[in-house]
Amino acid sequence: MTQQNSGRVVVITGAGTGIGAATAHRFAADGYTVVLVGRTEATLKQTAQASPDGADMHPWVADISDLAAVTAAMDGVAERFGRLDVLVNNAGVAIPGTVDQIDVDSYRTMVRTNVDGVFFASRAALPHLRMVRGCIVNVGSVAGLRGEWNQAAYNMTKGALANLTNSMALDHGREIRVNAVHPGVTLSLPFLRDALAEGTPLHRRFADRVPMGRAAEPAEVAAVIAFLAGPDAGYLNGVHIPVDGGLTASDGQANLYMIDG
């Protein structure tokens, strides 16, 4: 059941699927007015239609990699709803490939979305967030903290997001808070659920590395995002929270004491 409207307004980028959609539903349940930003109106409408009863959700089509477009969106949100309290920079693209193999168009797509999009959306939201002492939550990845095989450009862009979080926390900490969550593998798309189904080879390899033995549900990541945006995190600034089942607690070594037979 959706709580009574809190009067607070959140913008969530990449809100059409996965972690973005789950985050939108979580903020709606917490009583926020939720603005769903993305390039595809149909998926944004699906998120809104699947929202909790009584949710105050508003699809808003914009390309975050276009500074003029995202600035118009942030200004429009503040004008329509009277304020902007939280920006969740969630939109992201992951395309596999090593430095010598990935095609330039894929590289550019990730840079535009994962770096330019976060930078531009943050820049556009800052004047409105300052007015209410709001906050930004960036959605990074454990791939930006440690790196992953065959994801060179993606790892690079998420590493940039992590350090942008640090810089903004320093530069703007007297006005707003800026923090980040870094999910591990999350069951945000049907193909991931199939690939990580119990008994599959990938599931067995995954379970050997992740202490909790499973991938995250999108709602589990959304809960941490909501916490960072809320009053209980009021003195957290420049914080990075891995939501990864304990993966980054490891030095990367396999469990030498788990011997079959």
C-alpha cells in the first residue's frame, strides 16, 4: 500500500526496467511523487502501470546524454511539481568487449549514457536540489570498483561514475549529499534469471564466488537507494555501498576449503 504523499519529488533515470523500475515502485510506496525519465515512453508507462495502488508516478521522456534535453526535463519537473528532492542516476548500458574488440559505436553509447548522462543529469538537477538540500544517488556497479572480464569500456564508465560521486560529495556537501550504490549481478532481466537458474553451470560458478550464493533482486538494490535518499542517511555523503551479497569482501580467491568428494 502506498503511504500518504510525502510532498517530496524524485527523478529516476532509466526507470523503464530492472533496478530503475523497482526503485520507482519503492519510492512510490514511500510516498514520493516519482518522475520516470527515459528515452522509451512505452517502458516508462509499463513501470507506471505496474506501480502500487495510489502511486503518484509520471513518465517523462528525455535523453539524458543530451544536456539541453535533460536540463529542460529537470527544469520542467521542478516547475510542474514545485521542487526536486532526489535524483537517482540509474540509467546505464552494458555492452561486452575487450579494448581491442569492442566496436567504437558501442563504446560511445556507454560513454554517452553511463558518463555523460550522469554528469548532465546531475548538472541540470543541482540548482533545484540546492533549494531543498536534496540528494543524488548514483547507481554504479561492482564492475566500477573491481573490474570484470570482457567489460573494459563498461568498467571504465562505472569507475568514472564512482569518482564523480566522490568529487561531487566534496564540492557540494554543504548543500546536498551525493552517494552511490554498486550492485553485483542483479536479476533485472528475464535472460539473467534463465542464465542463473539453479543447476546451470553459470549458477554453480556464481555460487562459488558470492558468499550469499545468489544474485540480487532489483527490489533489494532499490531498498538501499531509498535508504541513501532518506533521513536516516542524513550524515552520509560520498559513501559507496556494494549491494553484492558479499562479493567485494573477497580477495578474489576461490574457496580453497570447499573440496568436492
